[in-house]
Amino acid sequence: MTIRLYDTGARQIRDFTPLVPGCVSIYLCGATVQAAPHIGHIRSGLNFDIMRRWFEHRGYDVTFIRNVTDIDDKIIAKSADQGRPWWSIGYENERAFNSGYDVLGCLPPTYEPRATGHITEMIEMMRGLIERGHAYEADGNVYFDVRSFPGYLELSNQELDDLRQPSGEGETGKRDQRDFAMWKAVKPGEPSWETPWGRGRPGWHLECSAMAHKYLGSAFDIHGGGLDLIFPHHENEIAQAKGYGDEFAKYWVHNAWVTMSGEKMSKSLGNSVLVSEMVKHWRPIVLRYYLGTPHYRSMIEYSEEALREAESAFARIEGFVQRVTEKAGKAVAPADEVPPAFAEAMDDDLGVPQALAIVHTTVRQGNSALAADDKEAAVARLAEVRAMLGVLGLDPLDPHWAGETDRGADLHGVVDTLVRLVLEQREAARGRKDWGTADGIRDQLQQTGLVIEDGPSGPRWTLGPR
């Protein structure tokens, strides 16, 4: 019954013991809203959505905070380039992120605070850090003195003498180049707020320390985010919060990336895949299966082939759910408890791949019961499958997914197989330069409502507009 999690700070899997019995407090670093989200961004929210669901299934009362960073260097630069207000860019992309979370079935956070709504809390934290000798003002900037905090770099396991701290333009007056900015002095044309040290705007790291303190107090259970946030962001959060007097997070949990050609998916590399575009070609529940079923600490190498495999695997689960529902003649409620092997896998550092193997085993058992016309056994297996899928946010009978199942989800796997057979015939015709036959096949498919696209990896089909 003990949940165990890999704690980045301890570099090992630890038994989870909540600060408050029966309650779990989670702070997740959410979106920096300078652009719309790609699937790499959304993976973090999805992984922690599964964590939250599992804690709730185990009977915990979960408080889940996911912040929005709505002011930073990239947002300001984009504002200048586009001639648009910074808040307009932030709000537009905040809505895009929330749409991405929602379309992939993530539960809404308990609270979702914006950085710019917590300037007062940031000023209070800076004042306390200056009074305690951990921070200082210089040229209108406020810096954290890293040498004043003995535990600095313990999370990322670096040596201070080797540290290369990222610095931004205008960060003048540092006593040590390794010190980091908590508050940045105002620059012409940039947004700013009044403080005892002059007008300016917050640094990225200060925002999360202040918001975590406001919504979760001086100590909370789990702080989460992507691997790329360990340094400098999370390291600097710890220094600020503990320097201020907070105990801060008891466990640090980090999810791995989605990669393309071995590189972290990012807009700067030009290899991002926007959620808004992906859901035009792939059912959202399939995208959730693809992003949510690998272990959260494992890298996901993006490819359409992997997505097709996920689609086929989920179609087998979905087909079983639908067949038994039809056999039962009514909705079959999820079981109150998941199978013990599933629970054991989830308790062990959220072992979703192992838990998913139990789902597929149960599906096979249910299909065998169907083949033997054992309705009672098939219904029992379906109840177990629905309970497990509910934990993963993948139950096709959940009301959240109801809107997409009426678009042919019942037969999607079968249709995909048939269409690919026809497309293979079309490719063969093109290979022998029989353009008339190839074009005729394409036209016939389009008349059925399918859209055929020829790409570098071959033809693919999607449903056209209804």
C-alpha cells in the first residue's frame, strides 16, 4: 500500500510519506506562455495528471498547483517583435495550453496562479532574503548571493567552482557572476512594477518560490517539472525558499522529454509538434496513450510509426470495451478496486508500462471469455479494465471522450487497416507509373470522406470535415 517515488534530490526511489496524513500537496512548474504548446510541453502536465489520479485512487486528498509564467524575457522579446502587448501574447498562449491540457484529458489544477498576480508575495520574499543576508540590491536589480546558502547545487549535484550561471542583459552590479537575479531593473519599453528597490519585473525563479509558499505553505510534499528545470530553475527555487525560512518540497520528481532525432523537442530547434495540429490528425485519446504510457522518467522519441503503434494498441483495448458493453446490453461500471498487480506497478514509482501490461492481459482474458460465451467473466474483466483505464485517464466510456467516439472510433482500427491496404495498391500503381489508377484510388477514397496526404514517410489518411 506504500507509494514509492524517485526523488531527484536523494537520487533514489523513496517511500512516500505525506506531511499531512491522507493529504498530498503537489506544485508543478507549468507553462511559460511565450508560444503555443507542443506535445513535449504537455507531456509534463499529463504525467503529473496520472500521478494525481493515482494518489486520488489510493484515497488521498490532493492539492495540485500548476503555475503560469506570464512574464519573462521571451515574452517581452516577442512583444517587441510583433508590436503586441506582452499580456496579449501571454493570455493567448495560456488559453492554448489549457486547451491542450483539456483535449488530452488532464484534470484541471486545484489552483493555477499567474506570476504577475503575485508581485506582492515576491517583494515580501525578497525583503526577507535581504534581511537574512541571502540577497542584495544593485543598480535596481535584486540578486541572490549563492555563497550565502551552503546547500546550493545539492539538487543538481554540481560544484560551485564549476558553475556557469545563465545571465540576462542588464544584470549589472553582481558581487559574484554566479549570483542569480530575483528582480530585474526596469528597461525602456518593458513592463514594470514598483518595489522598495525601484521599478522592475520578477526573475523566473522567484515567481515559483513565492507562489508555492502562498498556496502550499512553508512545506509541501512534491515539486515536479521537466528534467531541464533541475538547473537553474529548481536549484534556485530551493535556495530562495530555504533561505527565506521555508522547508519547501519534501520530494522532487522530474519527467523526461519528448525527443526528435535524439534532441529535446523545442521551438528553438524548429522541431516542435504543436498539440493543436496533432489533434487534427490523431485522436486525442490516442495521443494521451502515446504520451502517457511510457514511464515518466523515460525519453519518448517522436515518430509517426510509434504513434501508429499506440493507435493500434489502444484500438485493441477500445474494441474489447465496446464488444463487452454490447454483449452486456448496458453500461458496465468500473470496479471499485484495480487488480493487485496493477496497483503494485503504480505504487512502484508510477510504473505505467508494467501497469499497462496488466490492462492488456486483462483484455486478453476478457476476449477469451467472450469467445467462450462467458458473459459474466467478460463483464467482470471489463469492470477491471475500466477501473485501470480510469486511473490512466484512458477510459473510452468516460464522458470526457464521448465527443470523439461518435466519429467512427468503434471501427477506427479496422478502417485504418483497410485504408492502408488500398493505399498500398495506390503506391504500387504509382511505382509502375500507372498514374490513372493511382489518381482513381485517391479520388475514390476522398469521395468516402477521407483526406489523403502524401508525405516524406508515405501517404497517410485523416477524416475530412463533417
